[in-house]
Amino acid sequence: MSTPQLVVHHDKELMAQAAAARLITKIVDAQASRGQASVVLTGGRNGNGLLAALAAAPARDAVDWARLDLWWGDERFLPEGDPERNVTQAREALLDSVPVDPKRVHAMPASDGPYGADVEAAAAAYAEELARAAGPENHGDVPAFDVLMLGVGPDTHVASLFPELPAVRETERTVVGVRGAPKPPPTRVTLTLPAIRAAREVWLLAAGEDKAQAAAIALSGAGEIQAPAAGARGRSRTLWLLDTAAASRLPRSLYPAASA
């Protein structure tokens, strides 16, 4: 796994704009080299802020939206269209304003979908969808995502992998159901660390003073069971995108920032 690199921006708005520009470049490069791209989206204020910045970016038209696969790192197990679902928020922030191919928007199942309230069945179905999309060159049960984005919670959780809970200990399955999450809603679907680590690049987004302690813990050598963000690494690159508030408790030895 790659060693984490840091890029620190003045504030969350600049972080979102710069991350959106960085993402556009990655997608365009992947499409130029392989004909298509695959990205895993994240929710939360920073994930949605990035998507809104992407929607407003003039360079968004450089992306061939019809040749882009979109996945999610986790989802709240709520009814389709619920405003708290990550996919609902992503549609409002970006997807409804760009010509994505609906067949390539891989939303996680909803609680009123074909699996009903069975979150384990919903997770297994998403794992099967990922496995079908994985090619022989991926050497595993998930595609080699070009970029997988994760928000970092104040408790160091990423996706719906919370400290000490069973999901963060999973080493075999790529997607699991979560019950009893400490952050509402308690029932969720999430990628596991093995699935996250299949990505070429993993980007962790953190902005605000409430994320400063989490960033410091995750980047100080903490274990992934106690600090799930510490275990989120990409195969070729792990990039922490921070604002100055979120970086305020990091030792200066972790600087300079990564190159663009």
C-alpha cells in the first residue's frame, strides 16, 4: 500500500474546488488511456462540497460522462429517494446536471428495494455487482477504481467503517451490512478495507476543526481497528486533502504537501 501524502488548502471551499479540478484531470487521463474511468463517491459535507464544485467547474465538460462508472463507498440503508441517502445528495449536487449513463451509476440498494430490510442481502448484492464489473486485470472481486474518495469522521471512521466495530475487521468480503452504527442511521451498507485498497488512488477528505484530531490520530501510526482512516490506502497513491483547520494538529514533519 502507498504512503499517505498531504495537500493542505486554506479553507474548505478552496479544498473542494481544487479536489474537483484534480478529479476531472484523473478521469480525463483514465479515459484517454483506457477508454473509461471508475470513481467511488463519498457523501457528507466534504464529499458533497466536492461534487457541487465539480458541477460548477467549467472544465467538467472535458469528462466523457457516458464513459464513467460511479460507485459508492457506503450508503445509509434508507428508502429510495430519502434525502439522507448519499446517492440522493449526489444527484442533487452533480449527477442530475451531467449526462451520466444511468446504467453506470451503481447506487447501493435501498431499504425498500428488492432485498427489503435485509441489509446483509443488500450488501451481498452490491458485492456481486462489483465482482461482475471486475476484469481479469483487476486480480480480485472489485474493479481497480481510478479514484476512491472517503470523508473522514471526527471519530476517524471512513465509509461506514467505525472504530472497533465488526465491519472494520472484515478481511474477506468486499461489502458488508452494518447494524448499530454510532452515527445515525444505525443501519448501513459499506465497502470494507479490502475493497477500498483495490483502488489505484484513495483520497481522504477532511475539513474543519472537528476533523483535526481524527487526521492527527490516523496519520500518526494508529491501527486501523481503532482508527479506520489509517487503513484506507490506495495501491499507487493515498492522498489526504485537508484544509488548514483539519491540518492544525498535524506535526510539521508531515509536510511538505504532495505534488499536484
